Amino acid sequence: MRLLLVHHAYPPEGTGGSETYTEALARRLAREHDVTVLHRSADPARPDHDLRTAARDGVRVVSLNNLHREVAGFESYRDPLAAAAAARVMEETRPELVHVGHLTGLSTGVVFQAHRRGLPVVITLHDFWTLCPLGQLLDVRLRVCPGPTPRRCLGCVGAQVATRSGPARKVGRGVPFAAAVGRVLSRLGRAGEGRVAERLLEMREVLAAADLLVSPSAFLRDRMAGLGVGGIEVLANGHEPLAEIPRVPDPRGRVRFGFVGSAIPSKGVHVLAEAFRLLNDPRTTLQVHGPFLPYHGDTGYESRVRDILGSDADEVLRGPFAYGELGRILAGLDVLVVPSIWEENAPLTVQEAFLSHLPVLASDHGGLAEMVREGVDGLRFRPGDAADLARAMRRLLDEPGLRARLGRDPRPVPTMDEHVHALTGLYAEARRRFRVRAGRVGVVVLDHGRPEAAAAAARSALDPSLAPQILVVENGPGPEAALPSGVGLHRLPENLGYAGGMNAGLRALRERGCDRVLLLNNDATLEPGSLRALAEAMGEPRVAAAGPVVLRESDGRVESRGAALELARGGFRLLGHGEPPPPGEGRLPVEALSGVALMVRVSAFDEIGALDEDYFHSFEDVDWCVRARRAGFGLRLVLGARVRHAGSRTLGVESPDRLYYAARNHLRAVERLRPAGGLGREWRRLLVVARNLGYALRQAEVPRGAALRAVLHGVRDFRRGRFGPRTGKTGA
């Protein structure tokens, strides 16, 4: 199998636990599979988004450079340029599955680019980055966070979201108390909350897009479930054997306590330093092995730890080390201390202590409490409590035999062979889920006299990973065009309008077993991956329909991202009209969707009823959407799905008929969907007529006189109860 592993860093550049695990996993997988690793680099000498490839230990390693110089700021998590670079790697390596470990410094778009190419995705959750902007559900005061909300997150990232101005952010970095001021400013307005809410929506969409989520610990699975992310599989990390180096006692008989890993505030090195000072026992010594790294802009942590340690600092702080030296380092310790303040998931350093038969002192929460059995593998202490840690350390000094007993029978650590065997089983399950999650998809392309356009629309819906059943419905007699292979043709004896043609096509596809059907105009073309995104959106229970962002073919700007209705006043407004395409990949609830491209659930269609054929042209989509919502169904706009719409190819932009149908059916929809009587009804009718007359005067495609007459004829026929196709065009 061809596999692409994606991670935020990779040795030798990245030396943390998840990076070490990813390297070991890639090496082991490469024995039986074709493995590529895509990771982020941060080389100032290289341009952002530059790709470089190397071969290492049978693994193709691709480095994507990114220092956020081109896509900076809070929204860099969805860097489109990084996603495009990752897409190029997918095109070149053609993986059969993408396994994501971490996307910091890359882009959430990696997951969506994979799905657009028909690739199943597995995500291993190493921390809380998908829900927490800081990654560890630990706030800036080093308190465990109960969970993200847009308001709560401002306490940590308010300074980042207070302004979108790059220059303002740069100036702010040099101003005292800028972060605190930024957090206050972000709370005064709603823009900051909105940006955090966008991130939460995007990340939940990332997690929903994964075909399988993996956690190395039951703790993280349960914590994520409590935050609304369920269905996570638990698979403990595997580990290669460590070099067996005999443990030589300290020459002075002291007990050697040690910390191994990145020395950052969330890891609690300062708590260990304080406990060591409180212990103040000549029978002990302390070693801290690992680099002090910047932590969310904080570069003063080492200085603070040195102040706690005082004159012992130089002896205690041993600095960075090469991973090959780990066995020697562990052989020089008697006890490993893991004083993490954040709720760790499943740190490799604990597994490494078990492999070395070292007792572990660990914070009593998160994955640490799951891994370290009290009184068996080690002792646990209250997180962040230096006095309680000092108490546990003293027990190992004062209780004869305790230290030897704790290290004697540690938890078994899965070998990398065992881990990969289980993981490849999960890969197979992910591929199975990917095949079925989009359901049985059908596509109706409705045409009337524009067969070449219909063929282009049908081609845009071809997706080998979905194998949709595509049916072109010809609405009445007309010319024929060559359709793509596998696309069917269903010709109606007469023009039944949009609703009649789409109803006929949907009924035909329902008979063929489709459970969700895209209704697609002949003047619309789907962007790659959009059909799958729409189909998967139907996986949400009680969602009747999903629609894409509709873009104008002429300039690429938004025609519609759903609609807002104000039926009491006859109001109807296209959301986002004329704006640039929105970023992100989330799904948003809306009041109505455009019939240009509308994915409907067949069972909901049966329950709600068919499109109303009396409209003939326009407003039948709004009518159906309102009925769906009143029946208790939801509607979703899928930001990651796009369709380009030429507009009015059937009627023609210069035809007065489109203004006739708009006026007549606007009045009909308002009356059907929000009945009123007396003066209220007449006042609302006047408002609707005024809106349509105003548009007739503003538009430039139809001569003004003909446009006004078409609107007035639509109003006349509405009052006379004449619906269906327009007849009697005298004077229009």
C-alpha cells in the first residue's frame, strides 16, 4: 500500500515524542509498504512552501518549509498555500491512504485535499490542537481548561485575534502589556470571538472528515468525547527496543531523579525544580535532559527555572541530547519524573522508562494517571503541587525496597511490530468507511436545449471514488450531444420546468438505489471534490439537503452561500452576494439553499414531498427548503464545496421571462409559506412588487420597458392564479 504520513516535524529537525514515534512508524511501515513522510520545516534560508525530497531508511521524506511569512496570523492553521503544496505531494506520490499525526505549521487543508482526491484519512490525536488554539487545553496561567468556547479562548489568544492587521501585530509585540491589552480589546467587540468560532468550526470539520480517529490513550478518547468528538479508536503507541546499557549506581550513593524531554512550562520542570529545593536532601541529585524551547512567545522559562535551582542549576540542567543517547541517559537515572501540568496524552518518555525498568513519578491526571499504576509502576502526585511531589520523592528515599519494587514489573510496552500490525487493521477499516460514508450518490443534470452545457455539467460530477449515477434529464424535445461515458439520458416528452424535470430525474435515480441525489443545473460546474463534500454532509442525521458555495462564472465572486428569508415582509436575500469566496471548510446551517446545485436526501424528499411544479422556474428551491425546515430537517451550506454558475443559459439573460417568473413566483412563495390576510397581505404584496420593479429598473440585460412589462404580467398572472409555464406573452 502507498502511504503518506503527515506530521508537523520529523527528526532530526523535530525531536519530540510524536516526531520520534512518526519516524519509527515510517521505518517499520516501509518494510512492507511504499511510505512517504510529509513534514514541516522552518528554514529561514528557504522560501515558504518550498518542497524538498530526500530518501532516508527506505522512506521518502518531503520537507515543506513554512515560517508563516506568506500566510501569517491566527488563521495560518488553514494556510491554502501549504495545502496546495501538500496536494502536489499527493499528486506525485499517489498514496492510497493519508495518515495525519499533526498539522501545526502545515494546514487543515491537507485533510480536505486528500478527500478531494478520493483518499481515506486517518488522524492520530497526540494532543488537543484540533480544539485548542494553544494545543494542550492549558491556559496562559497554566490552568487546565474545561474546554474551548469562543469567549473562553479569548483569555489565551485574544491578542492574536484582536486585529487582522499584520503591521499592528508587529508593533504590538514590542509594546509592554500588548498581549493583555489585545485580550481586552478582543472582548470589547465580537470580531475576535468570531475568528475563534471559525477555527472551532474548521477543526470540527477536520475531525468529521477523518475516516478514522486514533488516540494512544483511553483518557484522550474520553476527554474528546466529552467535548463532542466521539468514535475514537484507542491504540497504544509502539516502541522500538532501547539500547540495553547496564545501570551503574551513583558513586556517592545518591538517588538520581531525572526529567527527559522538552523543557517548557506545560511540562512542569519548574514544579520539579521547586520540589527538589523543598526536598533539600543530600541523598538526592537531579538531572534535566532536554532543550528549553519558546512556549507561545515565552522565552524566559529557562531563566526562571535557573532562579529556582540557584547554585545547582549548571549541574542539573544538562541541555539537549541526541535521541541515540537516550539509553545512556536513562541508565544514569534511578527515577524518572514526569511533572506535566497539562493533561498529557501518552508520552513516550513513560514507555521508555518502563523499557528501562525505571520507576516513574507522574502527575496524577490525564494519560499519565492511565499509564502509571500507583504503587506498581511508580507514584503519582497532585499536578502542579511541588510539596506533594517532594513528598513522593522522599518516600523513595525513606521506604526501603520501594524503589526496586516499583521498577520491577512495569506495564508491557507494545513493540513496533505489534503496533503496526494493529494499525494496518485500522487502515483497512478506514478504507472501508471511506467507501461507504458518502452513500449511494446520484446526480440529475437538468437541460433544455443546451446539451453541450449539460455534458460539461455532467463531466464535472464524475468522481471515480464515488462512482455516482449521473442522469441528464432533457426537458422536452431538443438537440442531443455526446455525453461522457456512463452518463445516462432521460428525455421527457415536454418541458416540465425545473421542478418537473428534477422530480422526474430524482424518481428515476431512487429506483436505481441512490439514497442522496444532487440536483444540478446545466449551467453549473462542480469544482473537484465538491460532490463528495456534499454527499458526506448528508451523513448528519436529519439533514434534508446540503448546498455548495455558488460562485459566479464571470468573476469568481459569490453568487450565493445560502439565503436569508423574511417572509413576513416578503424579504429574500442571497447571503454573501458579490463577496470573495469564503475561507474554511465547515458546514453552516442556513434557511434556504440555491437550486443551482442542491444535494437532497431521498428519504427526506419522500417525507417532505416533491418540488412544487406549479412554480415552473424559480423559487421552487426556496419553497422546498422552507417545507423541509418546518418538517424538522436541517439544511447545510458546505463551505468546502464550490460550484461555478454561468446563469440563465436556458432562458437567456436577455429574456424578460426570467423577470416574469421571479415576480410571479416571489409572490406565490410568500403567500404559500406565510399566509396573511387583510391589509397585512396587501402591504406585503406591494413590498414584493416594489422589489421586483426596482430590480427591473436596475438590471441592464433586458430593455427597461420589456422588463417592467414582464414584472407586471407576472403580478397579473399571480392574481389570476395562473402558474406553470408562461403563456400569452403579448407585449413582453
